[in-house]
Amino acid sequence: MKITRALISVSDKTGVAQFARALERQGVDIISTGGTAELLRKEKIPVREISQFTAFPEVLEGRVKTLHPRVHGGLLYKRGNEKHEAEARECGFEPIDLVAVNLYPFEATVARPGVTLAEAIENIDIGGPSMIRSAAKNYESVTVVVDPADYEAVLENMRDNNGETTLKLRERLAIKAFIRTAEYDRAIANFLNREQTTEASFSLSLPLVTRLRYGENPHQTAALYGDFDRHYEKLHGKELSFNNILDISAATQLIAEFEEPAVAILKHTNPCGVGVDPDLRKAWNKAFATDKQAPFGGII
């Protein structure tokens, strides 16, 4: 689908000026909002304010700016569908072929010590997720970009396809977009639910770290999700197995119970020996002395 019009509205402005300039050089009409539009104007990039596009002003201190039928109609109508095309013309919907949106930094805001509920509420994005979902739903015709890391892939795809993006790329970006909005809503729900002690639920969304060689047994598949690789560094040897990771996690939790330096020896998450001493070598000797046979093939 050829990109002729793009709507750009981002909180994380990394690379957005270069992205918009590259789009403009390919003849793309650029629409933008607030701070993003101001940045693009400073960079001498032609841009239309969203209020010009919708013929309706931004209101309620910016809370309502992209929540407009001309925005969502331009994103959602099915290209090539005669009924949709006729209705779009009747309503004055101009097609929006690309949306580049990232969201108010809710997660970063609530991670700050002492953040107030009012501050958190003001960082709940409404228009952004709405545009992302509309664009992603209509990925057969619309390209949605929620991560600055994907700007270059979109531009390269357009260069290789005479200003169009491929369905394969649009589908991949739509999946990424829905994952992002799900993560965002989950963070909001978990924060607002933090005071609940009964009838409460808690949701997790964890990134894939790596696919493992196998699960607990060779005939089982397994994968590692979360931030394990942020806390541990493999110095030598083959890739960690599912059982290795379970043992490492159990051993770490065990030694964290002690204030003094500690050594734990585990096998299949079962402690074979634990030693505590200011001198780690002595702590090891104490742990090993507990059982000198069981540690064979275990984790220290």
C-alpha cells in the first residue's frame, strides 16, 4: 500500500525528525500534533496540525485532539471496498496510510519514587492507543509504527517498493502494535490495582529472551521470558538449559536469605549444602562438607 499521508504523534522523539524528513522527501503529506508538530516545524519539515486536518480544535488541555471521526475514519475504512469508499467520500475522510505513535510514558512515570495518583492519571494516553488500534486493525491498508527502532525498516521497505509497504511488514508491525497496547493497559491496570489486597488480579507481560535447547526433559520444548539476562552473565560453556536456569534462580534466592557471604550447592533445585562465612573459600568448604557426593553435576 503506497504511503501518501502519515500521522505522526510521539512522546519518544528519537529519530522522528529524520523519519518525517525522509517521508516528506517521498511526497508524503504529514499530519502531527502538539510537541511533535512543533519539533518538525523547527526542523523545517512541512507539517499540518491535527486541528487543521480535523477542522476541530484541540480541547480539554490536549486530552481530545485525535479522537475524531476524520482520524479514525481515515484509518479504518477499507480501501477497495465500494461501500466504504463512497461513505468515506461522503463524510470527507482523507485516507491516512501510516501512523507513527508512541505513548505517554506511563510506566516511567509510575516507576518514580513518590509519584502521585494525579501524575499517573495525566500520563494515561487515550488518543495514542486508539489510533494504534485503529491502524493495526486495518493493517491490510495502513502501516502502524510504535517503535522508533522500526523507522528505518519502514523507509527501506518503501524505497524497495516504490513508496509502498509490503503486507508482510504491515502485519508484523500490527502484531507489535497490539502487543504494545496490551502491555500499556496492563501497566495501568496493575498500578491502579496496587491498593487492592482482596479480589485482586495481577497481569504480567514478559519479553522473549531466548528459546532453550529443551525443557526439563529432552522431548520437551522450553523458552525463557523476562529479564534474566539483565542479572546474570554467562562467562563460559554451552548455552544454559532449562534445568540450569531453574537451579540458578533457586540458588540465588537461597543465598539472598543470608546477610553474610554464602555459598549454595544445588541439584535440580534441591540444596545439597549451604555454607556461610566472611571468607567465600571457607563458605564453599562448609557447603561441600555437608555432602561430598550429592553435589556431583550440581550448581554452585
